[in-house]
Amino acid sequence: MVTLNDYLIASGLLFAIGFAGVLLRRNVIIIFMALELMLNAANLSLIGFSRYNVHDGLPDYNGQVLAFFIITVAAAEVTVGLAIIVALFRAKQTTHVEDITTLKF
Amino acid sequence: MSPLLFWVFVAIMLFFGGMVVLNRNPVASALSLVVSFLALAALYVSLDAYFIGVIQILVYAGAVMVLFLFIIMLLDLKAESRRRLNFPATCGGFLVIFLFVTVVADVSHRFEGGNAKFQAISQGPQGDVWHVGMVLFQHFNIALQVVGTLILVASIGVVILSKRELK
């Protein structure tokens, strides 16, 4: 039997993997992908809670709508982020975060 | 969904999620992320969220990841060479991750309701998309308009950002 806790633990592990990616990798694009993993981990727990909270034989659709909004905003974020990465690559010829230190104090 | 299928999809999702982080080659990372998202969509479907599952495949595994692959190939990124890790940051990061997983495991362990079986649902003849659409357009109409404006602003921003000379 699969329960809500199983989904929550899977979601937590996925979030941890994404967080480790942000910390360990130095390539901007990989860091960006790890951010996407973290957003999706949050979505998984939202959908899990939505399915758990049953009213009148229907799941709580507010959770699913929030996940929908997260997916939409993430898509907008990806387009802007990748445009910034391309502009950065044009200026610096690198996507390595340690080579980009213009804003470093 | 049977427990076996659930754990198979969780294992695929976590394994390929790990491969995103561990692969040196950005193209391999992006393709691993696609597989991870497909397994995640299967988990959404197992939670009776068919619409979100389909959106996950179409938008994420389709559009967003194609955009990622396009940019990786456009920039012609090579597999990066190994660089020395920032040791204190890495240790601190793993400490935070360990604490996070511990807290999630502890909370789930103590959350009695989470161990109950999911209640049966019946979405009726309309199906899943109808209900999501009703909630989206009735209760969250303003938010939907705002998100539409956000996407418009984002696309204008992308056009401006990708001009050759910023002024």
C-alpha cells in the first residue's frame, strides 16, 4: 500500500538531490537544472497533499492548480534564465560560476 | 497504482535525478532530467492528477528541456574538467541536506494520518481536466491573468536580453 508519507519522502529526497546539485556543480546550466528538480519536488508534495485531502469524493484541486501555476512560472523563469546565460556567455565566454566574479565584493 | 510500480518510478526518478548532478557532460545531464521528469509524471498520474501529469510531459519534458538542450548545443559546452571543490561549503551543504532529509523522515514518521490509505475518489463523467479548469477559471481567474501577463513580460524580456548590444 502506497501512502502519503511515501510520496513525501520521495519528494524530500528529490529536493535534496536538487539542492546537492546547486551546491556541488559549478556550471550555471547544471545549477539551473538542479533548481528545476527542486521545483518539481515541491510540486510532487503538493499533488500528494491534494490527493490526500479528499472532499465529497474529489481531491483538493487547489493543490493541483498551485502546481499548475508553479509549472507556468518555472517555464517563464527558464526562458529568462537561459537568455541571461546566453548573454553572459557572449560577454565572458564561460558558464562557469567561478569565472564570473564581476559582482564579487 | 501497485506499490511495486510506485517504487520503480521513484527509483527511476531519483536515479536519473542523481545522474543530472553527477554527469560531467551537460547534454547527458539534460537527457537524464527528461527521464526523471517522465517518471515524475507517472507519479502524478498515480495520484489521479492526469492533467498535471500531461502538462508535466508536454511543458517540462517537452518544451523546457528542448530549450535547455538547444542552449547547451548553441553554446557548445564541453564536459567540464574536474575542479577542486570548496570544501567548507560542500561539508556545510551536505550537513544541511542531511538535516533536511532527517526532518522530512521524522515528520513523516510522526504524521499518523500520512500512513492511512488514500480515500477513494470519483471524478465523475467530467474527468480530471474539467475540475481543474473549473477551479482555475472560477477561483483563480485573476491569478491566471497575472500569470499570462508574466509570460508576456518574460518573452519581451528575453527579446531585449538577446539583442546584440544592450543600451
